[in-house]
Amino acid sequence: MVGDILLAFSPGKPHPFLDENGSPLAGGISEKIFININGVEQGMFIKSKDLSHPVLLYLHGGMPDYFLTQNYPTGLDDYFTVIWWEQRGSGISYSSTIPSETMTLEQMISDTLEVTNYLRNRFGKEKIYLMGHSGGTFIGIQAAAKAPELYYAYIGVAQMTYQLKSERLAYEYMLKVFKENGNDEMVRKLKASPVTMTGGTPDAYLKIRDTAMHSLGIGTTHDMHSVITGIFLPSLMCKDYTLKEKVNMWLGKSHSGVSVLWNEMLSTNLTTQVTELEIPVYFFEGIYDYTVSYTLAKDYFETLQAPIKGFYTFEQSAHSPIFEEPDKVRQIILEDVLVR
């Protein structure tokens, strides 16, 4: 019976945008496609209510999060042709045959530029917009620095800086709050697996990290207190994926995609790696975010050189302002980003 329910929720085809008569919206697009990127078949969802709009390429973090748009509609497709690309080894781009030696930062950046050029050619755009979220910002800001001529602007949502330091700050915060709340079990677990600048993030810490963060409202969203109900179940209920693609999404979460860059993300200090961008840059940061430190992102923004800069604090958000405060995101994009 469970299998029948999952199959019913897994037709695997995005629903079209509809006009006032219930017909597919003329000039819009809602599709899932697969293309060859640097020798590997990779998939993406393309959503737009008007194909004349600018193109926005979205880079997800540790796992694809397109499925969250079902419960947290962003409205970005009102102003952009949005490309929800699921990167090499992740989600609908997962394959057990992808050579492990290709799962590198250099390859991910190369893939990003290749997808960018595909989109420029397909939609007839000289440049596009690039948005990274969480782990996607680690790749995105370096891609923007490498090929600024391809992009109108770079938008970092929960921008990474020096992730090991971010994890240490999160560890200290969680330990403090759990002590105040009298949660002796979590205090014991955290004390048994401390995050340090020399010892890194122990496996035992990583096993409890997501659960701990979500229980305190500092994870994916401020109001999401369970990974099971907030992420796992919505991923199963999203009708735009086939059942096999849903299985692959979770197979790829830990063993491929951005997740395999974790150690490199921890050790890289982007404040010294990328000190300047030749294009406008905007940071969207949730005040409750400890998954990727709000404080460190603000410090990075102050030193990052760019022709135009904007730092935006989202007072009701944790790690995902585009899902948590979409109206404010759209307002900023209309008033500040698209007018440049």
C-alpha cells in the first residue's frame, strides 16, 4: 500500500503553469530535461512564466532542494527563467557509474560554466544570473570569479566563508542553548564529539548535527524542527520526480554531489580565496542561520570587493531565506538586483 501511494505521488513530470482558463500558460515553461555536461548526463528543472525574462541558474547545497518549492514556493519564476540544476552525482543527476575521481571542486566549477553556456545558447542570453545556496555558494562564488563575463550578478544565499569556523560557532551555540534548556542528552553527545579548529568535525558530531540544528530552529528553515517531516517526507511527496529519482536523491546525498567536497569546504577560507568579484554581488542571510554562519558571512561581505554590493538580513529566516521569506526576496530582486 505504501508503494502504491509513493507511485501515485511520483509521475515524474512537472505541472505546467496555467492561465486563467486552466490552459498551459503561453510563453511559459515547466520541464525536466537531461543534457550531457562534461561527459555526464545531468538533469535540471526549468520553470518560467515568461521565457523573455532573464535566466537564473540556481546551485543547490548538500542535496537538491527543488522539491521544497512545493511547500515553500519562491515566486522566482515570476521574474526569471529559473534553472534548478541538480549537480553531478546529485538527485536526478545521480549515477553509480560516475567516476569518483571526477567529483572535485575543479570539475564542479567546470560543470557550472558548461551549464551556464548551455543556457546562454538555448535562451539567447548574453549573460545570466547566478544564485548559490549553502554548499552551492562555495562553487558559485568561485565560478563567478573565474568567468565574470558570463554573469550579470552573483547572489549568495547562506554564503559560505570558512566552514570549519562556522561549525565551531554552531557547536558552541548549540552546547550553550542545550545546557540552558536542560537537554542533558544533547549536551553529553556534543561534549563527547567537540568541533575544534584543529580536530575538525568528528563523525559523531556530524551524525547529530542536522537533528540538533533543526530542533533549535537554526537549520534549513527557522520553523522546520524535524528533518523527517521537513525534508524527507516532502521529497517523497514531490510529484515532479519519479520514484527511482527519489531513491537516487537520497543515494546521492552522502556519496556524491556537493557533499563530497565537505572536507575541502571545511578547510578553505573563501575570505582569502575569493577577495574580489568583477560583477555585482548580493548576500541573502537568515539571522537564525548557524548551518552557515550569518556572522561570518557579514564579515566576508565587508571585505569582499565588488562594483556593487548588497547585504540583506532576513529577520524571520534561518538557512533558506528564499523559501522562508520569498516576498522580501522578490522585493529585493525587483528593487535592487534587476534594476542594475
